[in-house]
Amino acid sequence: MKVGIDKLHFASSHLYVDMADLALARNEAPDKYLIGIGQSKMAVIPPSQDAVTLAANAAAPMLTAADIEAIDLLIVATESGVDNSKAAAIYVAKLLGLQRRVRTIEMKEACYAATAGVKLAQDHVSGHPDKKALVIGTDIARYGLHTPGEPTQGGGAVAMLISAAPQVLALADDSVLLSQDVMDFWRPLYHTTALVDGKYSSNIYIDYFQDVFKTYLAEQQKTLADFKALTFHLPYTKMGLKALRSVLPLATEAQQRALLAHFEAARHLNREVGNLYTGSLYLSLLSLLLTDPTLAADDLIGLFSYGSGAEGEFYTGRLQENYQRGLDSALPQRLARRRRVSVSEYEALFNAQLALTASDQTIALGDDPHRFVLTGQQQEQRQYLDRQH
Ligand code: CAA
């Protein structure tokens, strides 16, 4: 029985800052951000969006009434949680109108947690093929203004419906994992922005990829040539390129050129929004599937998931015949319609997030066009609005 990703959708902001504008404002050469970091635009998340609304906005458009009836597991993976106790998944389940007999949990391990969610969902559906699981990676990447990490911010959510007989990608049971205590990136409870040792984190990422990928090849008796494409967690798209380059010597020159071409498709949409933390790998998968015209049924796709702290996993899936039917096909047009904000507007929005105090607050919705929005806080409870009800 095949189990895997049946549908794959994305939501982010209607606003972005151009990376050349940001570079000039920070006295950097634009090519440092455009080429050295590998980012063209960065999603600017307004105060009316948080991890909950991004998750609901990602999932709602792809779910049919039959899907909602069949979903009995909702996993929301995030490191941008809105409550220390209550799972973001409970809010998301309500906004999506899921049935009451659903297991709703929030998972955390930095940028890795959505992969843990996919793997748990795969096991769950394998045991209950008549059921479906919804896994959403949702985050807002925040390092702070004027920090080295600033050009690697961004935000958004990727929603994945996991089912038997999946339309998009049938997942294998071949994961190789690595989990060790590493202080490369973390966010203490009293911080709203991440602490990071940037160069160290980039080195650990490569070490983890080398470890799990080479172990995978040995265990599965495969070579790099068996893969149509490799996809990566993309905190910034140059990071994935560095990881790919680190294993290219294992391939012939023709295979190297092909893998690099597929990687360009796989980073195309990530270049447009920046880091998504948990959703980043899965936006890259979506980018590959939407923008690479050379893919075919049964192609083997590799996925490298990395979460600081640190945990890594390499696993694979086989592309299905009608994979395009399960994708968020309007995404490139939606991204093209976004509004470009100035660096000063981006800075103002960065500083206008819901304050972490007990007081009642109202959030101005501005030109936020999304169905689900955060309108403020009343009596220490976040207020969410579904504009279609
Ligand atoms: N033209 C072209 N390239 C240029 C350039 C120019 N004018 N000027 C500089 N560059 C290149 C540099 O050579 C460098 O390339 P290489 O990495 O290939 O050597 C690149 O631009 C970046 O330059 P710096 O190394 O000087 O950049 P920096 O010190 O300002 O910071 C960073 C870069 C460390 C990635 C920083 O943005 C950061 O800390 N980001 C957050 C941490 C992060 O994303 N880590 C990734 C692994 S951890 C993870 O994956 C989990 C997660 O999501 C956070």
C-alpha cells in the first residue's frame, strides 16, 4: 500500500521586501544577499498573521468536505508558538472546521518538526488507510533588525494532506536520522528573536547532511545517480546549494549538471519568501514540483530535513502519475501579486507584532487579504477571525 503526500499547499504574506533594497539600507552589496545568501525577496509578515492564521490559510483552500471527514490527526509543527500550553493545532482545527474526533497536537524541534509530523502521519495512515492526516509546518523567522541573520528571515506555512493512494509523493520507509545536543540556534523563553551562531549552524547543517545522506546510500545500496532531484531545508537558498555541492563529487559531470538544474527549480519559490523554518523543505519540494518541467512519474526525490539543536533526517519519495493535481498551482501567480514594501515599512511592521503583555489589544488589518486573520487580544485570549463566516 502506498502512503504519502496527497496535497501540498502554501500560505504566506501579501507583503515582501526586496533584498536589494534591504542590502542597500544595511550598507551591504546587493549581490551579497542576492547571490551570496541566495535570496531575492523576503516575506514580511504583518501583525494580523501568526503561526495559527498562516497554518489555516495554507490548509483551507485544499481541503474538501471528504478530506475534513477523513482527517483524524492534525499535527502543527512550529517554533513560533502562540501559547506555552495550548496547542496551535486546536485553534487551527477550529478555524478549518475539522470534526471533533481528531487528535490535535503541536510539535517542536526547530525547523525539523514538520518532518517528524510527516513521518508520524505516514505511520498513522499506514495503520488506518481509510483515515487522513493533516500536517502543517508554520513559522515566522525572526532574527532582529540589523543582525547578520536579518536577510535570512521570512515566514509562511506549508500544509500537507497525508493519505493512502497519495496523488503527489509516495513515501518510502527508509529514513536515516541524526539527533545530538548542539547549540547552533535556539530561542530562550524570554526572547522573541532567535539566538544563532550563524557560521557554526551552517557548518553543522553540512555535517548532518553528509552523515545522514552517506549513511542512506550505504544502507540502501544506492548512488547519487538514482535520484532525479535532492531537496533541502532552505534557511537561505545558498545553504542548500552548499550541501548539494558537498556530495556532487560522487556523481558524473552530466549528473552533476542535472542535479544542479533541478536544485534551481527547487529553490525558485524559496528565493521569493525567505526562511519558513518548519515549512522550508516542503516549500522547496513544492517549488520543484511546480517549476521543473522535466519530472516524471516514479522519479525518486530525496528530502533532507534539518532542525537546529540539532536533528537531521534524510528520506525519499516517488513521484506519482498525476502529481500536479495535488499541488497549489496558483502559488506563483499569488507570489507575483504581492505588494513590495519599503525597508522602513518592513521595520515598522516588524516592530508592530502583538505585544507580549496581558492588556487588551486590537490589530489593524490594513490591506491583509487573507481569509483567517488575528484581530487582537481580549482578556488574554487571542482573537481569530474567519472572514468567510
Ligand atoms: N557578491 C556575492 N557574494 C557575496 C558578496 C558579494 N558582493 N559579499 C559576500 N558574499 C558571500 C560570502 O562570500 C558568503 O558566501 P559563502 O557562504 O559561500 O562563503 C555569503 O555571501 C554570506 O556572506 P557572509 O558569510 O559574510 O555573511 P554573514 O556573516 O553576514 O551571515 C549567515 C551569513 C551566517 C548565513 C547569517 O545570515 C545567519 O546567521 N543566518 C541565520 C543562521 C542560518 O540560517 N543558519 C543556517 C543553518 S541553521 C538552519 O538551517 C536552521 C534554521 O533554519 C535557522
